[in-house]
Amino acid sequence: MPRRHSRPFRFIAATAIGLPLSASALNTATITTSSVSADCLAYRVVGICYWLYCTNFGCKVKTSPKVHHYVPDAVVSSYSNTGENPWSEVRSMSSTNFSAKGGGDGSTGISHENDLAKFKNADVIGHPGGATFSQFAGQSGYTCSGAGKILMPYFLSTLDSLAWRYNVPEMIFPEALTPGAREIGSRTSANLWGAIYPRGGFLHGVDDYKSAAVVAQRAGDIVTRRGQIHVYQPLLANPQDGYWPAGPLQENVASTGKWQELTPDQSKTCAVFPNNLPHVQSPRGDYAWALWRPYSCCERKGQIFLGSTDFAGDNE
């Protein structure tokens, strides 16, 4: 039961479908194949839904299983060179423009410099898995719809230059001014990848993979909230009777969303940032992940939804 989105950017998506593939680039076919992942799906029955079913002869209560699983809502690309999204077919969506031309890293030129200033573009585009994912997930039973629409651009950093390149106005937000606030990982565990705020393309770090992951998390943070001061479309669905969509993405918390690496290596598993999985540095500084989001739902069995009970004892 995904929400219906407005039409901005749709013409861009339509023109991108027929672009030629690059043998070395991430493409729609490989992304679609990656959606067949039992680990990322994490399908389970979590409770029971109650429905009031009425006919001319009276009413009765019917039940249906309440299921919970993850859906690949979007592909989030994080890459250094403006106009060079690693997902080849959608590259033209985020081409350079008068306010977004350059990219890449910078340094002071000191040989022992280990805190490079890095910049990453970011795109959030609807996952193309579609029918392949639905067929795969349907083997487990009743399934929930996600919020993402195929090839819909939810965020293109080249169209958000003021916020993405100059941190306006997020540089003065409390989250950006408070050390330790909204960070991926933790200082106490010596596994700090970076801060969520300000949610722009610049950050400092020596590990390019981790820097790209932080930027991907920032983009995911923006699109899974409404009313943010950025140029974007919310990647959110509206709750309905018997349907509980994913809410805001929260760093370090798998129950709000998790990531599946697509390039430079393609993974069959999902994890949150930070993690201890092997990390391959991209020579071109381009990375992409599928963002899987959690949904719960139950099959409609009557005209009126009476509520649900989780096996753990919680009611929704």
C-alpha cells in the first residue's frame, strides 16, 4: 500500500530507462537480481489482525496473520565525481549543472595528512527490483508493499546544491553544533564512522568507504522524513488499516532500515552502519547500497479493522 507520489522528476526517470549499459558499471539487471535475498527480507509472522466481516445475515470476527519483513525501497548512490552515478542507466538524472559541477577530495598537501576533506554526491532512486522481489517475497506468504516507486528520484544532490554543498541552513542546527549528537558508531567503542549532521556532501575522514556510507546515511535520513529543508521527495508511505509502513531512518538501528552493498562489491546480506563486514575501496570513489525498510501488514478479511495483537503481547 505505497503512498502515491506527486509527479516531479517523473519525466527524467522515463528518459533514463533506455540508456546503454557500461560493462564496468552497476546496472538495473544486477540491482534487480540482488533483491532476491532471504537475509535482507527477514520475513516473519509477528501477530494476528482482527477484522469485522458483515453480510446481510450478520457479522463475525475474522483473523489474518500479521507479517513483518523488509522491502528494498531505494538505491542510494554515494560518489565523488559529479554526474557519474555508478548506476549507469540513471546517470543522466544527476548530471552536472551551473550550481553542481566539481567533486572529489581535497587535502592540505601535507604528506602525513590523515584527515582529508572529502565530498560525495548522493542520489536516492526507487529500487528497480519490482516484480522480481514481489515474486521472491511472495514465496514466504502474504507480503507488504513498500514506499518506493521504481526509478523515482527521491533525492538528487545536484538539485540540492545550497544545502548539500554549503550546509545551509544545517550548519547552525543543534545536531550539527553538538559533539556526539547523531553519529554513526560511537567514540567509546573506537568505531566512529561520522556524524549525520550537517546533512551535506562534505566530511573529513581517511577511509573513503566509510565516508561514502556516512553520506548515504545522510541522504536516507533526509528522504525518510517530511518537511526537511532540502530539495527532495519523501520516501514514505501512509499507514492504513492493517498496514504499518516504515518510519524515519535512524542510524545504528536495524529496525528502522538496513543496507545491502551493491558496488564495488555486491552483497547478499544486509547490515547497518557501522559494521565489521569486509570493505572494498572503490578506485573511483563511487559506491551504492540498497536501502531495505521494515513493513508490517495483514491481509484484509473484513470491512472494519478491529486491531491487532503481537505475539510478544504488544497491540497496534
